Amino acid sequence: MGTVCRSLLVAAAAFVCAAGLVAPPASAGEVTISGTISQSTSDGTGPAVNNPSLNSINDGDAFTVTLDFAGSVSSPGTYDLTGGTLVFSDPAASAAESAFDSISLSVTPDGTSDDISLLGCLTSGSGCLFGNYLSMNFAIPSGDLDSANVPASLISGLYPPLDLLEDDGTTDIQGSVSAYTSPEPASLPLLLCGLFLLVLARVGRKRLTLPGRFAGRA
Amino acid sequence: MHKFTLAAVFCAVLLCCAPAFAIDGQVLINQSTVMAAGGFPYKITQPGSYKLSGNLVVPANTNGIVIEANGVTLDLNGFAVSGPLSCTGLGESISCSNDPEPNPTYGIVTTNLDFATVKNGTVSGFSGGLNIEGIAEDIFATSNLDYGISVSDGVMERCAANFNRDTGLAIAASAALQNTANFNGEYGLRAATSSFSSNVFLANGNDSPGAQILLTASVSGNNNSCNGSAC
């Protein structure tokens, strides 16, 4: 009975791992972009009305922008990620903005780099294109779309890399971008599968002397 | 049934009001909004007021902004629309890389005889920087191939065109007022059936007086300066 269970377990694990290998790379993706605030309400923009927490942001604060979405972004193109979540966060100021509805991400090849453009439309204000959006433009080395801690660089002529416009454009938070992270989403399950198979293999070796299918093969 | 009618009326009102709102407000354009809309060229198809909220960097072999509606005002807001061409040198010695011929590109262009106002910014790196029917105000054009700014059936005012490979400014059936064109490869100004006043032209083409302006058809001018002399 124990041998049968082990066999079934191994077969199931092998099936899951194989499925993980041949399945699309991700069913859910996450992109995290980090940087530093270069313009805040203390510079004369605002004050923020629709989201007063933004008034606590200071120049020099570290910020992150996290994008969670269904599917994957692994090649150039324009992706409508509406339905995903986009969060701008400044932990030092306890400030955050997450009231985005439509989200779009574009990846454009540009020589040895990929130019990344992100637009998140806020639900507040008089409409996205009337000064209520988060906009980001930066470049990362080609081939690093599914990598962690990738250094991000300025696209020549496009400054600032982060522009968070609120209150119909009255509030304008700006920042630079330093790093991009999008770990291969499928890597964790595959790693777990590998570890699981390793453990099973070790258990099997320890029981070589026992009668059963493992012992017979050994 | 009554609820359905009310809902239908409400929807109809919403649909009617949407374009009006776009006309009253000022639509912001930047690289992200362009990319989210499908990339370049960015097409303006509705009348109204538009304003850049950041520079636009346009890839090769495409126009930057195409205006396909009458009654558009586009404020570049001090920002630049930049194409991939880059030019070096001055006057006759200007040379440019990334020539898109035989398919010319434009930084900003109107189509179908649409009339627009474009103002307050920079266009560079295209076959033609700005090519419109309408009004061009406070535009700086540099490093373009065929011309910096071309205006038909309108007015060109307080614009500057420097270091363009061929012509700095071009007008047809228009008026040019208080513009400057310096160090362009062939001519400072080409004008046809137009008037031009209080403009300054310096060191264009081979630096000769004749290279500063090229006038065809019926053109009148006064108070203009070519290499420091009246012309």
C-alpha cells in the first residue's frame, strides 16, 4: 500500500512539474519599479486634494510602483492590463495611491534596451487625460523583462521618468526610476516541484532494501 | 418600461456630453498616453484643446502627431517632439543622419485641409518639423531635413528655425511675422503668395544675401533683415 502511494505521489508530482514546464510562463505577473521622488508638493505643486496623503511626500523619498496583473509581459508590445492593480507607495511618508482603473504597459525595443511606458488612469478628477494619471517612461536592458533588480535608465528626452498627476493636473509628483523587478512568476512553483522530487528521490534511496517497485528498479 | 426609458435618456445625455467635455477641457499628451493609445503617430481626431505634459520621443519612419480635425489647438507647453534624425554642421555644411526618404516624416502635421494652431515648443529630427495649415506661434525647429516649419493658409509668428538641412521657414498663402531663421542649409525662408514682416535671416545657405530668402509668386515684405541688411 505504501509503495503504491509513493508511486502515485511521484507520478502526481512529476505531472505537476511537467505541466509547469510546458504551461505559459505566468498566469499572474507582478512588476515592481522603484525610484526616488524629485518633485513633491513642497516644491509648489498641489496641494493634493483628492488624495491628501500625497502632501506628506518629500523630495528624496524612496517610492515603489507595484503592478499586479493577470497574464504575463515577456515580449515587446502594448498590454491593456485593466483589471490589474497598480499601487504607488512612499513608505516614508505613509502615502499611497491605488485608485487606478485602466492600466496600460508598453514595451518597445530600442537598440540594446527595451523602452517601458506605463500609464495608469486615476478614478478621481475629471478624467485620465485631463491631468489624472500616473505615467512612467524608462529603459531597461533587452532581455531583462523577467528579471529582478534590473537597473533602469532614462530614455533620452523623456523626463521625468515618473509623473503622478492628480486633481486635474494641479498636483504633480515627479521622480526618477532606479530599478525594475519582474521575477519569473513560474520559477517558484518549479523550484518547489524540484525540491519535492529531490526529497522523494532521497526517500526512495533510503528504502532500497524494501520490497517494492523502487527497490526492484534499483 | 418607464425605468428603461429613463435609463436610455440618461445614456443618450451621457453620450452627447462626452465630446463637449473634451472640447472644454485640455487633453494632456505625453509619451505614456501616446503609447497607451497605440503608439505613434498620435492622431488627434476631435476638435479641442490639447497640451503636452512631457516630451515626445518618436521612433523612426513615423510621424509624431497627426491632426485630423478642424479647430484643434495644440500647446506644446515648452516641451519637444523629437524624431530620430540628427544633424550636424551649419549652413551649407549641414549633414543629417537617419534620412527617412523616400517616405518623409513630420513632427506635427495637419491632413485633409484641417486648420490648427500649434504653439510654444520644439520640433526636431524629422523630414519636416512642423507642417500645418493654420497658425504656428513660438515654435522652435531644428535639425530637420527638408524644412523646419511650413505653414499654409495661416500665420507664422515668433518662430525660429535654425540648423535645418534645407530650408528654415516655408510659407504659402500665409503671413510670417517676427520670425528668425539662422544657419539653415539652403534658405532661411521660402515664400509663395504671402507676406512677411519684421523677420530676421542670418547665415543661411552659402551665407550670400540671395540665400536668405527665396520668393516665388506674389510675395510682399517689409522691415525684414537678411545678414544685417534690409531685404
